[in-house]
Amino acid sequence: MNDTLELVSCGPVIPVIVINQLEDAVPMAQALVDGGVRVLEVTLRTPIALQCMEAIAKAVPDAILGAGTVRSAADAQAAKDAGCTFAVSPGYTSAIGHACREIGLPLLPGTATGSEVMQANADGYFFLKFFPAMQAGGIPMLKALAGPFTDVVFCPTGGITLATAPDFLALPNVKVCGGSWLTPADAVAAKDWARITTLAREASALRR
């Protein structure tokens, strides 16, 4: 993959995944893939995140694996070494943008303001994460950003649900949305992988 915009063709939702137990990584990823969700963003929010990425990369070859919460050059390198094919950052700095380019790891940069969008654009990034979507203004903010940034498209993430995702996906400047609802904590705790597959199927059925 040369550009994160290629992810758009794989489905309308990218799950944002936090994994607390290594044993859950592979069955969770397989459950999502079985439901038609191949693009997986595993966040670097737990001590075992990199181990989980390595396990998924080896055991679930149909998954398109990305690392979320990438905040530094070291995070980016570790994610690539673990088998990830793209990175997602919660915010944006030129340092993280350049670091990902240097190692050939496509980046979906996080932005929440016009200034952050302009900085990402200046470094050549035009497909951006809008985060935290609901807290940063939601649909009205994305509509407002569409005015001055006609050449920018977004992946809103943060507070979006199955019920609200269609409203975001209906916006011309939204190509895909991120969501944590596909891997609810109670389902993971119960190891109810069938439920996660069902949630993935519902998400896959959403259309722009």
C-alpha cells in the first residue's frame, strides 16, 4: 500500500481496537475479517499492543493491519516492525509525518482544526483523520471544513456509532469512518467472537 486512501476501497468503517489480553488478538481480528471488515486499526494504548500486532500479522493474513495512537518516530518504526502496513496518529506534527515517509509507512494523520489540516496539507497529506469527531464539532464541523478545504477528505473517528455512522458517511468529504463499537468491551470479555462478526457485518453493510 502506497497511500492510506487505498483503505477506502476496503469498506466504510475502520474499527479502532484496544486489546488488553494477547490471547484475544487473533480471534478478535479473525472475527472482524469474517464479518467483512479487513482494515484493522490496533491502537498502541496497551503494553501488549505490539505483540498483538505481530500475532495478527502472522495468523490473519487477510487483515490489513494498521497501528493507531502512533505519536513518534519510534512508534512508527515499532509498528512497521510488528507487521503493520499503515499508521494512524491522534494528532499531527511534521516530525511524525516525515518519520512515516522515511520508513515507507503510509500515515493517516489526526486533525481537529483548520491549522492542523493546513500543516498536514503542507507536508503532502490530504486524507486525514478527524479526531475526536464528536467532541471536535461532528458533522457541522466537517461541513464547515469542506468550504476552505475542497481537496481534503476525512475519516472521522471518536464517538461515532452504528446509528450515526450513515450521517457521517453521507458527507461528500468523508470517505470512511472509524469506530470502537465493533469490539465492545463486554463482548471481548465474554470472548463472544460471533457477536463481533455480526457487528462487523452490520458495519460492512453501510454505504456512502
